[in-house]
Amino acid sequence: MNKRVFIIVLDSCGVGELPDAADFGDKDCNTLKRIAQSEKFSCDNTRKMGLGNIDGCDYIGTVENPTAAVGRCAEASRGKDTTIGHWEIAGIISPEPMPTYPDGFPKEIIDEFSRQTGRGVLCNKPYSGTQVIKDYGDEHVRTGDLIVYTSADSVFQIAAHEEVVPLEKLYEYCRTARKILTGKNAVGRVIARPFVTENGEYKRTANRHDFSLEPPRETLLDAVVRSGKTVYAVGKIHDIFAGRGMTDFVFTHSNAEGMEKTLEALNMDFEGLCFTNLVDFDMLYGHRQDVDGYANAFSEFDKWLPSFTDKMRDGDMLIITADHGCDPGDESTDHSREYIPLIVYGKPVKPVNLGTRPTYADIAATVADYLSVDFECDGESLFDKIKRE
């Protein structure tokens, strides 16, 4: 019997603020609770699994006999961004936060980037990704200068119109920035943010591409590949781990495509890990403060879920989780410092309540244990607690 693990990250679907949330500028944040108040929200299938039985989630409605093991994980790393969150899921706790730039990037960084690209720079401060192209798009189109901006996360973002800067040229500029941003300025991600003109307005396209910092040491993905097993990355997992620790990957442009590719992976014959990120929750709804859109996206995932679970094989384990929060109804458009949900489902799993775990890295340790992969990490395996006798 082949053992396979499918990790699906509902990007930014946190389940309540961490005790230290205020240290990260967050208050009154609870992504799941916020979207659960929308009339667009439904969670029939995840509720049956035990979503409402997770600590602090009883507003969803508890069930007497959940079908999955459930819990929530605190973030032990000093951050609340995609890179650090996924790295911790994969076994690496980051004690130091990645650099952020609330006042924009230093002059020497911008000057060197401009020198190497041969283009001027616009903006250079924290900005909403949709607003920045409204405010600087015309000047960019007129001059060819690149729109460079950041956020509360450790990111260097470059926005450019696809007719002014062709996609491959924009990606080349991102690689240039990635090489410049090292040492104390080693940001988590350099992100290409292409846009086009549609009906007289600027609109971002699905051709975003992330150029991530490489993980500082071996991750779960590296260990699974080292053991001779498969790691299939779906969505932006390839970008987050800088292409490391995977035997195959596929990019996606939407949650729907991510779910489709994950379902296709279920029909493949392999032993190892399929790791999926569903980015729309964060990118389209969390950051844009769209509560109903987020709720509807969750409902679509929940309705899709039986099409996946009904086809799972005897040796398959499904883990549903998140990487941070991004409350679409709080005071900020940025990520929020929250617990993440942990739902573990499959024939090898008995439905127990795991309570609150101290780190996301327990996920990596559990997966390595189940797959019999030698991997030293910062988490504790939960497999003995959840394995069906």
C-alpha cells in the first residue's frame, strides 16, 4: 500500500488571533469567524470533519462524531507572511523576522536596482496592490518607470503593464532584484505584479510570479525527495520554496485550477507528498477586504471536498490547514497573526481532538513520521495520537 499525504493550504484562513498578535500590529482579527458571518458562507463538509470542534471555533457548530482529527497550531516563527508560514509547515521555525520596509526601501537598494534594470522607479512605499496601479499606472505607462512597492510583509513587489514591460522582461527584473536583496535586506519574496488595461481601467493579471528566498536548511520537501519519494507541488508552492525539494510541480491561476490539479494528483500513482496552495483566499479576498468573496471561496472549497475525499485510497492522508491569517474585515489589508486550522482525514486517521499545538512544524513532523522519512525538525509528530489501531 502506497502512503500518500495531500496537504492543502487555504492561504490565509486563520482561526483566531494569537496571544502576541498586538506585537505584529493586529487586533480583533479572526479570519474564519469573520467570513462565517457572511450569508455566502457554508461549511457542511468541513463541519462534519470537525472544523467547529477546533479550539475557539465552536461558532461553526460542533459535531458529536467528527470524521477527522482536528486542532489548531500557533506560529512559533516571528512573522505572519506566506514564506515563513509555509517554511514552518515544512519544519523550519524562523526565530528572526524577515526585513520589512514601512518607509520604503533604502536609497542604495533602489539606485542599484534602477542602475541594473535601466529603468526609473515609482512609489517605493507600502501600498495596496490594486490601489498602487490606479495611482501610478498612468505615469508608468508614460515613462516606462517600474512601480516598486511593499507591504507589512517582507516583500519587494514590481508592478508593470504587460504592454510596456513584457512578462519575461518583468521576471528578469525580479531576478535582478532577488540578487540585490541579500544579507540584511534578504526579503522573503520578490513578486512580479503584471497588469493590463481592461475597459479603460488597470487590472492585475494572473501572471504573478514569486521569487522566494531559499530555505536556510532542509525542509520536509527536501527530506521526502531525499528518501526517494515524490513531492508534487501545486500552485505557488514551487515559488515559496524557490523550486527546491520537489520532483514535479504545476502552477495554477485560481483556486478552481488548484483544486482540479490536486484532484488529478489523486489519480496518479506515487508515494510521498502532494502540497497545494489555494491562493485566492488571500490574494483576491483577504487583502481586498472582501468578506463575502472570501466566504464564497470557502464555500466552494467545502462543496468540492467530497469529490476529493470520496476517491481517497486506503493509504491516503489529507491535511487541511493555512499559513497565517488575513482577516478581510479588520482594520488592515495586511496579513493577520493567527492560529491556523489543522484537519487530518483518511483511513489511517482516528478522529481525535489535538487541542492547540505550539507550532505549525508539528505538521512536518507528522507527515515525515507517516511516510517513514528521516527528518529532524522543530515540530513533534502527532501520528501516534491520530493513527488508527
